Amino acid sequence: MLKQCTPVIITLLLLLALTKDTTAHEGREVGKYNLTVGFMEEPAYEGIPNGISVRVTKKDDAEHHGHQEQHDSTHEEHGHAATSDSVEAHGALFNSALPAGGTFEFIASDNYLGLTIPFHNHLDHKMVGSIKVSENAGLSEMVMIEIYPDRYRNGEVHVKPGTKIMWLNKTEKVSSITSGKAPEEHSDSTTIAVEGLETTLRVEITHVETNISRTMDLVPVHQEPGHYSAALIPTAQGVYKLRLFGTIESHKISETFMSKGGGGDFDDVQAHSVLQFPHTVKSVRELEAGIRGTENLASDASTSVTTAITIGIVGVILGIIGVAVGAASWFLAPRRS
């Protein structure tokens, strides 16, 4: 059996190597850090060596400080009439992370009369919207903007001053509402790999169907600064959950990432039979289940044989007793002349 499985395993490993650049990891911004999490090799297959991949980068300190100064100075303008530049600055008016089903509110006060406030999803810069504030608007009191995986419902609104705008996250994962124009797709901003996290970060992996979990240490990936991994062989297909927790440069962190079947972005674990041709070879899990079933049948059969033998012995003993009683009765019976 091992000789038959070896060519299949080698073929799968080669296919995994060829698809290494087509990963579907999930990226997320947490403060000034960017986390990218998923399996080392995607697609991920049951019974094939793999691992958990974690990349951590951050914005260049000089750029981050400059942005923070702009952010703080823009907020100081809230007591006065805002300007186009101030409402278009990234995160100047609001920046809120919304969990699944979460809401966020913002009031378009008189300070923004005559202006259009752009906003975007900080986790998906292609999702943009706007709030136009004028006395000629027909909308007042409250306006609802619903967030879907790749679009807004009612994403461009025209409201009167004093109107409350509420965002509702209708997706199954975290979204982010940020005021200002979305960053350009190819900006000149630089990122720095965050190193030395193997002693401060850990990852917990959970197979969702069975709810079996294990906490694993991370190790640096050779010649890839900011990239960490934890080796494993997934032995069951389905949805997986990864929780990254610990500290990054003294900042506490606890972030959960789901595979695609659970609403996330990185791949579920698939059965390796989808790549086998012309014949499929059972996985280790299936073979183990088959062996366990055979052992149970053998155990049941052994129990049945033992029971039959016991019954037979009891029958023989009862038969002997019956013969003995009959003989005794015959000898003890009175004889007729």
C-alpha cells in the first residue's frame, strides 16, 4: 500500500509547489500593523505536510508619525467649519472597525454644510462611498448604509445637516469604516517587516467541525523577515479557525481568522482525492476508520463465538446431568417380580 501511495503523494507535493504563488491568505490591519494569515501551501490538502503562515509588517515610522500629526490636527478643526481638504484626509473624521452585525454612527453636523465627505472600507479600498451635506437634501434624521462583502447598499447619500448616518455590517467578518479618500492602489508608502515575534506570538488552530484545538509556537521563515510559520499535517478536511494572540512590540493582540467555509479568505482543507487519477487512494483517516471498523467486527465475531461455545458447554453439562438423573431413577425404582 505504501508503494502505491508514494507516487500520489509526490505528485501532490509537486502540484502544491507549483501553486505556491496563488495563495489566498487573509490580510488585516490592526493599528499600524498588517497581518497576513493562512496555510503555508494553498490549496491545502488532507494528509499532506503543510503549515500555518503568519506575516507581520508595519508602516514606516516616519510616515506613520506624519499621518498621526495630520490626523490630530484635523480633529482640532471640528469646532470650526470643515474644509474639503480636512474631510478628505484619511481617517480624519472617523475610523471604526465593525464586527459581523456591528453598527457605527456619525452625525453630519452643520460644520460639513456644502461639503461631500468621502469614506471607504479600510480593509478593501475598492469599496468607497460618500456623504453630501446640503440644505437641499431630502433626507434627514437617520440614513442606513449596509455593508456587503464587495459593495455598499445606499453607499452615496445626500443629507441635511444634523442627519445621523448609520453603517450596518451585513457580512460575516470584520469590516472597517474610514473617512477620507481611499489610498491609491500603488502608493509610495513603505512597509517594514516586524521581526523577533517568535517569542511573543502564538497561534491556536481549531478544526471547526470537531472543535479540536491546539496551540502552536511560531518560528521565523529562513531569509523572509517578518514571516513566521508553524508546521503541521492537517488530518481532516473542512473549515479551520486560526487565532493569533500575544504581543507585537508590546501591543497586545488577539485576532481570529476563518477559512473560506467559515466566511474568511484563506483556503479550507480539501480531500486529496480531487487530484488523483485514474484511481483514488484512500486517505490515512479513511484507512484508519476502515481498520477500526474491521477490528470492531472481529471483536464482535470473537464475542459471538465465545458466547456460542459457552452455551454449548452449558448444554453438554445439562445433558450429562439429565442422563445421570435418569440412570439414578432407573436403579432406584422398585423391581417387579
